[in-house]
Amino acid sequence: MALERGNLFDPKLVGDLINQVKGFSSLAKLAPQIPIAFNGNKEFTFTMDREVDVVAESGAKSHGGVTVGAKTIVPIKIEYGARVSDEFLYASEEEKVELLKAFVDGFAKKAARGLDLMAFHGVNPRTGLKSAVIGTNCFDSAVSQTIPYVTANPTPDANIAAAVAQVQEAGYDATGIVMAPSFASALAAEEINGVKKYPQLAWGANPGSLNGVPISINRTVSDMSGERGRAYVGDFANAFKWGYAKDIPMEVIRFGNPDNDSDAGDLAGHNQVYIRCELYLGWGILDGSAFSRVIAEELAGPLTLTVAAGSSRRHNQDYRH
């Protein structure tokens, strides 16, 4: 294996990487993967405007109508790199492969988490800030249907039921739920006559389905959401698409400061090389009304009371009550 600048990961390593992404990303678990071209895909949606028509023999046929929409899925480049000792260059082929497998394993987990964070919240995962490249192509921007989350009344179970109702009212099925660990814990604590309502969620378990609906429990729901994210409910099977561009380039860089780290300095001066991997991921929310978000309500700031000069102590006490 000659590792030079611009090489591609071999198909087996690429397959392993994507399989791991599917294993760690909630969206990749619940939504179908499609091939993505470098210049993007155009996904069409068809809505039949009316119901089928009964036509009598020799009767006239009426117009049904169809509404056609299109969503362009353009892949976004993500990258991850790391400095390693330049002894990597002189290691045996077997040792190089083992190191690259470890790198692919770590990169797959970061890419999976990144897909969720980008598609849920529209952020750059490294900075946690909103990304202009992603724009509004994320659930937090595209999905306007929301259910306010409170810890006691209504219950988390009622929150999910209300979210499912919103999705069904829009003409879709709830094919999946992604929830934050804190929300899953709240569900696990619910009881009926002293009996746990969802014992399969106890002790942080991630059972894969609940009441026959596929679920995934993932910190990416609440992470980088301003701590507002609690759950996403909707038709992940039909209204969300994701995929990756086939070729995954890898570089082994020997010179310079490729990570722009002024403290780390030049690679050659520190007997290091830099391994960088890039992945082109694309996703699209075909219809925002196919989903609902359970979110924590933003609390107002503390109320400041000002008592006019000359007010009596008794009046102040009444005012506080």
C-alpha cells in the first residue's frame, strides 16, 4: 500500500466506514441511504391533489391533478485530520493497515455524529456554531411543527403522542423517533399504578423500538441545540434522504502546517506526518411537515420588581406575594 498524497481509501475500508456511520448515526439508522453525486441529486416529491374518481360507463373523466416538488441534495465536504509520528511512513504494510483501520473507526464515529448534528441543528460540529454552508437545510429550521416539553404535565409520553398526531394530520406516518437521553430517562420514569410504563428504557437502554415504532436515543438531539432539543418524530423512511459520494480521499501529508496549528509547528520539524480524510455527505428534508420537534420552551429571564420610594413594609410584603 503506497500512501501518497491524494490516494483513495480502498472499497473495503470505505464500506467499513459507512457501515459504522449507519451504526452510530440516528438519522442513518432510520432513513434510507441513496447514492449522492458530487454535483448533487434532485429528489422529486409527488402529491396527488384529489382522490380517485368513479367513472360510469361512457362517463366523462374529471381532472385529478398532481403537485410536483423538488429538493436538491448537495453533498457537503467534512474532514478530519490528525498528526502521527513519521514512523508511520516506515512501518510495515500490516502496521499501516492496522493504523488506518483505527483511524477509519474513529473517523466513522465522528462522521456519524457530525451527520446528526449538521442535519438536526445546522451547525458546524467542530465549532458548534450555525453553518452558512448548511443554511436552513436542517430540522431545526425546516420543521415548524413543535410540541413544548415540560417535565410533569403533560408527560413525555403525551408529548410524543401529540407530535405523532401533528405528523399524521399532515398526511404522513411516524416511522421513527429520535430522542435525547434526558427525554428517554423521563419516559423511563413514567409509571401507571406504581408500575413502570416503559421498563425497556430503564438504566439508559436503547431498545431500538418502542410501541412498534423504531427509535434511537442519541445525545446529538440535545447537543448543540441550545439544550432545547428533546425529540424528533416523523416519517424518516420517506421524507428524509441522505447519502455520500463514493470516493473518499485520504492524504498523508509530510510537510508544512496542514492543520493551521501555530503551537504544533511544522510537521517535518517535529518528526510527524498528517493523516487527513474527507467525506462528502448530503441530506435533504423533503417535506418539513412530515416531522415534529419536541423542544424545551425558552424560559423568560428573572422578573425584577421595583418598589416605589416611600412604600410601606407591609405593601412590599404583599407585592412579593
